[in-house]
Amino acid sequence: MDVFLEIVTSKFVYLPVITWFFIQVTKVIVDLITTKKFNFKRILGAGGMPSSHSAVVCCLTALVGKEYGFSSGIFAISLIFAFVVMYDAAGVRRAAGKQAKMLNQIIETPGLTSVQVQEKLVEVLGHTPKQVIIGAIVGFLVGGLL
């Protein structure tokens, strides 16, 4: 039980988790404003404004830098990890979302294909560079100021 308590009371765990939750709630609100529909699935969904992936890894990176120094090995590991996550969010996952959107359009076009699907492919997977940058800024602010 002591290990569990140590984990959940570590600022390296609870601040990134709180940041993730705040960003996900923000996505629900942004989605509500833009679509005029309440979509609770956005609370756990990937993609959208801002990037919770970027916010979480940047929060963690800022915390590590403050605690162990910006020239420490663990900071370097955290920073490189953050870059990989953000690159993936704006690159690979964004491309997969674009492909899903195109496949959904092909399937929905009458007479174009006879493919039957149970559900649409998820189109909001990745992030635009702007969404990644805003998520990163939020993460660095939370990790740097708290």
C-alpha cells in the first residue's frame, strides 16, 4: 500500500494526470461550442484542441527539469520522449485520421463500393501542429509554474 500511496502522491504522476483531465474536459467544451452537440466520448478520445498528449509529456518534462536540472540525463530522456510523442501526434496519428476520413467518404458514397461496415472509422486521431503547440504550452506552464 505504501508504494501505491507514493505513486499517487508524486507530483510527477498527479500533475500530468490532472493536466490530462483538464485538457480532456476542455476538448468536450470546445467540441460542444463548435458542433453545438454534447459528446461525452470526447473525454477519453484522442485528437482535437488542444493536444492532451503534448500537455502531459511537456508537464512531466518541465517537472523533471525543475527537480533534477535541465542538464540532467533524466531531463534529456523526458524531453526526447516529449518530442517523439508530439511528432507522432501531429504526424502519424494525424495521417491515420485523414485516411479514416477518406475511407468513410468512400464507403458512404452510393454505388462506389459494396463494403458494409458496422461503424464509421474514427477520424479524430491526431493533431494539427497548432493543437500540439498549444498542448505543449499548457503542459510547460502547469509543470513549470506548479
